[in-house]
Amino acid sequence: MAAAPTSVVVLDRGNNTTCTINLHGATVVSWRVNNQEQLFVSKQAVFDGKKAIRGGIPFVFPQFGSWNYGPQHGFARVIRWHVEKSPERLPSGDIEAMFCIVDNEVTRSMWNFPFRLSYRLILREKELHFNIGVYNVGKEATFSFNLLLHTYFKVPDVRRCQITGLQGCTFVDKTRDGAMYQEVRDVVTVNEYTDRVYQNTPQEHIITNVVSNRKMRIQKYNFPDTVVWNPWVEKAREIQDFGDDEYPNMICVEAGHVSAPVILLPGTAFEASEILQVM
């Protein structure tokens, strides 16, 4: 008799270094390095298999932001993914697992294209690697999409964090009706409601003063945009599945392809990747 489907998959490297993926949205809900949690998940997050999980690393596809045809940020973060490859130890000692979704009646009702999405995670000693493949398996139609990893980092005090690699970049400020600005600061800090889409960002950012005053390095490939978000006091109160007092303990720094869509011809693939490293 087949076992009941599990809702979470755990990659365990040993030495209290683990990564937990909830199959609802293939959402990474925990990443512990030497037993220290690196990701923020709200105490009020809802795990009902319907709502997007508030925190961790939600997977945004095929839409970033509000969407006329389906839920905000698309359907990938609110449907159940398949385990393509259960966690397996590689010769290096690292742990690999793979997840996927393909189009079905639910996705086609919102976005009528045949596609396949693959998501490969590798848990290393102090790193978490993500490899994403988007495949247009159709024979006729070209489609376009946005893609983003909506990473919530856990921090002791967001006001003490600094983010490198954004100086000189143009950004859309969603807190000011989408006005465009250029970042002049060598390091970006967050001291108010912040929702910015930085464009054509470099492949690396470092966030200072994350858990235990360590640094977090973000390396990204084929993700030209970097979103920085924190709801601050007023917006936190408006979000039902987010505690009013939780905003100082998180910062979202998100690698994405959202300013301009990816256009994918029939029979072709798009790949993107990200590495998070505790320094």
C-alpha cells in the first residue's frame, strides 16, 4: 500500500544543517546551518494548503505582483509540487533534491500554456543552491513570464542590516506609485516601509548583520532584478498572516526576473540559479 503523501521534504546534511521544503508551493520553510535558522517565517503563517506561506522562500511564477488571471505572484507558490528526486547524498557529502510542476487544468484555467518547471536544491555545509528550469513544452505558442525567489531572511534587527551591490542601480519605488530613482548609497539600509525593484543588479549582494551578526552572500545567475521589501509598522498591521511586531526581524532580498518578462519560444528552456552562503 502506498504511503500517504507527505507535505514536507527534509534535506539533512548532518551537523544540524538542514533544509525543509513544504510541497505547497515548493516553499523552503527552513534552512538551518549548525542549528541556526537563516529564514524568517511568520508566527502567523497559514499552512492550509491553499494560502501562500508567509515567509521562507516562496516561488513566484508566472507573474510578479497583482495578476488579472489568478492569485498575486502567480500560481507556483500555491499549488502542490511533485518530488522529482528525493533527497540524496552526493559524493561531496552535499544533499540534493528536485521538485517539479507541469501544466494541469488548474494552471491552464489561469495561464493556458503547456510548461514544465523544475527546481533543484543542493544543501552544502554553509550554502543553499537553487537551480530553476522553465521549459516551454508546447509546439506552437510562445509564452512570457516573471520568475522570482521571494526570500525572507531572518535578522535580529533590520535597521542594522546593510545590503551591498545596489549603488548606481535604477529602481522602481512601489511605495511611491512606481516612481523611478537611482540608488546613490554604497550600502542600502532599511528604516521605513520599503518595496523596491532594483534593475540590472550585479550578480552578488552581501547582507550584513543577519543571524548571529554573520553576513549572507547572495549570488545569482539570469536574475537581473533584486527586490528589497519590508512592510514596516503600518503595512505589517494590514497583513493578516504577519505579526504586527515581526517586521524588525526580517528582510526580503529577492532575486528575480521581473522588470521585463522572459519570452520563451516553443521547445526552448530558460534557466536561472541562486546561491545563498552564510559567511
